[in-house]
Amino acid sequence: MSFPSFPEYIQQKGASFGKRVFLKDFGEERAYTYEEFARLSARMAKGLATMGIGEGDRVAILHPNHTDFVLAYSSIAHAGGVAVPINPLYTRGEVLFILQDSGAKALITTRSFKKLVEDIKGEAPSLELVVMKEEGELLIQTLERLLGTLRGELVRELSPESPALIFYTSGTTGRPKGVILNQRNLVFGGANTAQNYGLREDDVALVCLPLVHIFANASPVLGSLNAGGKAVIMERFQSDIALEAMERERITWFPGVPTMFAYLIEAYQRAPRKIPCLRMGLSGGASMSAEHLSRFQEMFQVPVIEVYGLTESTGLVTANPVHGVRKVGSIGIQVSGVSTRLLDETGKEVALGEVGELVFKGPNATPGYWNLPDLTLSTIRDGWVYTKDLARMDEEGYYFIVGRKDELIICGGYNVYPREIEEVLYQHESVGEAAVIGVSHPTLGQVPKAFLAPKKGRRIEEEVIREHCAKYLAPYKVPRYFQVMDELPKSSTGKILKKMLS
């Protein structure tokens, strides 16, 4: 199967969908049609090339969610460069590390980061150019302020294998690692998303997820790009404003992480409103509790499609069918064009119903990690990407995640999967958030410890929760310890950070 480069793909979509609206910032009148987005990307690429950005040069983007973020990495790709998104919530040290590790030649940012950039620029020797937007400016206006009126366009010819993006992911331990996505990954990823979600030209997606993560790009942005739909971008997720956007922008599908769905349920209970066009929710990034899934579906009268993917897969590996059987608690079946297997510690496939490590291969698979050859070799073997996620598969081909390989709790010789315990905890009416980890025990090796946050207006009593767990779990699976918190620590995408719990 042959693939165009990402810039060629954008130009093709610009010609195909023409004056249909592609991108819009919520609360702003300005919107970009497909042909405008394609033309502007090529014009801005010409400007970047004039500034010295060439093929393979890394260009960092330190910018909040905005249409300019998408235009930035599109124009960088058109110029032949490699975009390196940086989370605007990162600390000085984290930003500096990514600039140094990626060897970024340029940085696109806004005036709100001026002090930070001035403070660290001298410690990032590769950084030659900073393109800084002034308050109220669009990126095209910034480039024309610096270069004068941009004339001409640039769509550089690139191999499908050449890098397009490097997403830095924090993982569970250590420094962030740069996941390389090439031209083929992005082109296949958009088509993969659109096909498996059944996206249409009249679909409108709400982009609340951070654009510094693959989920926001692979699903609402690239999925819409492939199908001819519209993506409405919010600067950050706020449940009440998200509901307002769903109503005003006539949103048809909402991709989010489980905590977003939980917050939307609470917001809707406080202030119900008409959501006339929503036809589906899409949950990924972490396992969604059966309790939250059923409540959202009942409240909004739309299905929630649970999917599974990771940065290394350009966003999608398995998904519950949009039109077909959906199984609560399942991440669905392998998507078209992607192969999946479950392997034991020796690399052999496990028996049906047994737990194994989920591995995948396909045009969505990352070629590797930036500057980490050993990690690349250990993670990608014969084209198969080893995810470290443990799962089982039923007789109909549906996968069920049971936990991370490094989160497996071995209690007195028994394997205990945190996901199973968390699902039971979420069934209790007082529990709003739950996470289970293994902690050391002098005789059993490890025992489960549960971290809980109550629903608003509720109170968690340890003994009540312990008795609840004992009804549904074997004794060795019942958490030995409980810790109640106001709120569990989360990443910028809303995923619960177990590495912050101990």
C-alpha cells in the first residue's frame, strides 16, 4: 500500500472538500475552510523555509490549544521539518529537556511564554530561531510581521518514512521519551480513525483534549480531515463550557478520556441543557468504568464507544464497533489494517481467555523513539510494537484491558489486576475516582492499596468500601489499605497518574 506524504495528503483534502469548514476556535467567528487551511499551510511553509527551516529540522511548538497549533505543525510538515509539541503546562526543566533532547532549531510560541523562553534560550544550544506571537496575533500575521507579505507556497516532496512529529510522553517513570511519527503514520491514522468511527462530512467534533497529545490529533483533527468534517477547538476542557459548545456548535461526536465524561455527567446534572446533535461519545486514554459509561449513555441518549490506542500507534489499535456489538468494559476488536496479538513472557501467544501482553503492527506503528535506540529495539520487534498493556480476548475477538505490565500486583503468588478492583470500587455510589496500586508487604510480597476520591456531596467510609469489595472480590484482591483524597492526581489529558501515588 502506497501513502502520500502528510503535506500532499492535506493538499488533496483541500482540493476535495474545498469550501467546507475544517477548523474553528470555539467562541471565535473566524474559521478555516479546507482549501484555506491547505493554502495557508503552504504559504507559511514558504515563510519558515525563508527563515532557514529545512528537511529534518525539528521545530518545537509551545502553544495552548488553538487552530494556530494545527496550522503550525501542518506548515512545519510542508516545509519538511519535524514538529515537536511541548505541553504548555510543563515546568522550565521539562521544556528545556525537550528542546535539548530534540535538538530543536526553532520554537513557535506566544508572548505569554516570553520570560520562560528568554530564561532558557541560552541553555538550548541548537535553538537558533524563536517565532513569538504577540497578543491577539494569528501565526500568519506573526510571520508576515517578521518577513513581510508571504508570497508563494511550498509543499516539499517527502518520503512516507520521513519523520513528521515527535510527541514526548512522560510514561510511568523517568524522563519523557520522544515517540517519532512519520508521514505514513499520520496519513493512515486519519483514515483509520474516520473509517472505524464512521465519520461523515456533516460531523462536528469538539476538541477538548490537549493538542500536545496524539489522541486530540489522531481522532478529532485528523479524523475530521479525512472525512471532510469540522473540528471545533477549545483552549482547555471545562465541563460547563464544553456542554455549551456542544449546544452552540451542534457537536455530533465528543472524544475524551474517562474523567471528562465523569465531569460532564456532574455538570449536566447541575444544569441540564439541550444537546441536539450529539450522536456518540468516544472514550480512550484509560479504561472507563461501567458505572460512568452507563450513566452518560442514559443521560445523553447516545452510545459511548470505548477504544484503545497509544502514541506509538498514532492513536488507534482496537475499537468497539460504531455499528455492531459493543461490550461494556471492552476496548473492542482490532481495527482494519492493524494486526494484534496477546503474548506471554516467552513471546508465545496465550490461550483464549488468558492474559497476555498486547502487541500490534501496521502502518500506524511508530518507527521508534528519538535518540533512544535501545528502547526502540526492546519495544519494536519484527515490526510488532510491545505495549506493556496486559489484556485478555474473548471468543468473539473483543479485548479487555486488565492493567499495565508494570502495575501487575503479585499477592502471595496470585496475579491481581488493578483494573478488576477499580471496576468494583466505581460501582459504589460514593466513589467518584479510584486507582489501585501494589505496595510492599513483608510476607505476601505485595498487596493492593486503593486511592479514592468521593463524588460531590458524598463521603467515603473505609469499612463500608471494604465490605463492598468483599462482596465481589476474592479475599486476596480486596485492598489491604485505603487512602481517601479530595481528588486524584491527573495528567493534562485527565488521566489518573498512578506514578504519583504510593
